[in-house]
Amino acid sequence: MRGVQAAPGTPLSPAGADANAGASASAGEHSGPARTRRVTVLAGVAAFVLAADIATKAVIVAHLRPDQPVHVLGNVLEFWLTRNPGAAFSVGTGETVVFTVIAFGVIVYIARTARKLYSAGWAIALGLLLGGAMGNLGDRIFRAPGLFRGYVVDWIGVVPRYYPIFNLADSAIVCGGILTVILAMRGFHLDGTRSVDGNRNEPAGNRNEPAGSAAPAEQDAEPADPTGPTEP
């Protein structure tokens, strides 16, 4: 019999099948490279922060003494070598080991989260947090007075009479935390989606179109008239 209609959603021509196959392949190829780019951004930001923190600390330790601050902008900005046994901005100076464990936990969490990271904004935020945590963790491991009890090198003083002295790793952690809050408040998620008015919308590039949608015109074709002429 002529004019037999295909099953719903099935392309009526080889060209339609090829188009659907190509669309599915391109959708599958999109998610892979997207994740690679986001993880690369995270790793690049973290590496930059870590390298800058290590380099600046080495220069400060080699050229400054704790009792000889360098006044860059009078009493507003000073380079002042200090040793900090606590967390960022000299918080919790008696809990060096505790902050070492916390830094390890942050690094492990970010490493696990990177597997589902599709958002560039979150990649930058987590990269800042990761680089800052690794920078200060390196001091706690390798500097005196001992393993996991080392004092962190701080050297940036902004109005140091009223504000704690810090380093580049501390600055990266603060900036990463602020960016994290902004992304969360604006509804951005790690997987690249965004919540708008309570609804979670997926980016167009990551949507998987259902099979057969590449040729809607063919699906909407009228079925053959069963009363028409037939051949034996």
C-alpha cells in the first residue's frame, strides 16, 4: 500500500535522519569542549595566583626586615614583612593546624567540583579561592616553625595602623568569596545554567533536541487518504 505514514518522530527521508544524527553529534561534542575550557580557566587562574603569591613573598623575605617597613604612599600603603600564624588578615593566630586542615579541605572540594564546572564565572571564582588557599598552605607546610605549623608571610599594609597586614593569597581569597556571593545571588550555577524567577534555564548550546526535531515540516505532513486509488 502507498502512503503508509511513518511512526511518530521518525524522519521520512534519509536526509532527515542524517540531519538528526548531525544535530545529536554536535550537541554531544559541545558539552565536552565546554567543560575542558572551564576547567582550564580555573587551573589558569589558580596557577597565576599561586605563582604571584610565591614570587612576591620570596622578594619580600629577601629584601625586607620585620622592623623596617617601606612606605609606598606615606602611611596609607606600606610593605611590611610580618609572620602570621593564623588565617587571612591575622585571624585566629593560635589555630595554625586547624587552618591547615581547612585549607586542605577547600582544595579537595574545589578539585571535586571541577568535574561538573561549566560556568566561566564560577571557574574564575573557584580559581581565586584555590590559588589563595594553596599559596598560604605552602607557607604552613614549608616555613618555620614546623610542618603544618608554619607562619604565613604577610606584607601588604593598607592603613596598617587600623587594618591587618595581608598578602596576595589573602586578596585572592577575598575576591573569590565576593565573586561567589555575586554569582549565587544572581542565580548562576556551576553547570552553566541560571535560575530566573525560580526557574532554572539551560543554555541553548547545551540543550539536547529530541530526535526528529530537525525536520518538523516532514513530521507535520498530512497522512495519505485511505480512500484514494490503490494498486493490487
